[in-house]
Amino acid sequence: MKKAPRKFRIGTRGSALALAQAKGVLRDLRRKSPGTRFELVVIKTTGDEYQTVELFKKNNIGVFTKELEKKLLEKEIDIAVHSLKDLPTDLPKGLMLAAFPERLDPSDVLISREKYTLETLPHGASVGTGSPRRKRQL
């Protein structure tokens, strides 16, 4: 009797961006390994559950990744797909960044009613972002 192929579990957050990225990786993996079964596993993170300003003001590291890391270490998923911009600098022991899909346009966009650019923003202007990376760049 022929053994069914093992299912390869891909962990991801449930946001629209995370799902789009994970589905892109899934498509590429299916193309490269047509005999393998794949499954997307959506994992709710602390950052997804508690999207409060306080959570991000405290500069909590890993609010979008800790649960994914835990599932990897517990072998509940085989890989995790995540935006590099949100990953902590230090990964838990036993985990590594193993692959990077081809990068699409990395440009950010500034939307302003007054048609400001980053160069013409008035000193002290408020810019809304939840990304620690973008805060540092600004």
C-alpha cells in the first residue's frame, strides 16, 4: 500500500497582507514540489488580538511573531511565513531565517491632505504608523 505524502504545514497570521504573502510562498512551493501536500495554518498572535495603542507604545517585541515561533518549536507547523519588517532581531534558539521570496516593490507611501512629502513635513508633524521600523526611519 502506497503511503500518503506528508502534509507540510505553513504557519501565517490571518491579516490580509500575511495571507497574501503566505499564499505566494504556497504557490511557489507547490510549483517546485508538485507531489507534496501543503496546508496553510492561520495563527492568531497577541498583536492581532490586542491592537491597542498601548501595546505598541510599549515597543513590545514579537507581538506578531511569538505565537508563530512557539508553533514552530512545538512542531505544530513546519515553516512560518512572515514580513521581515516585523521580526525581532534575535530569534529563539532553534529557529533561523531560512529562505526569502523574491522581494516586490519595497516602497512605502506617505498620504497627506496637504500634499507633504517626507522632505516637506513640518517639524513635529504627526505621522501615523504601527511599524517600529518606520518610526525609526522617520
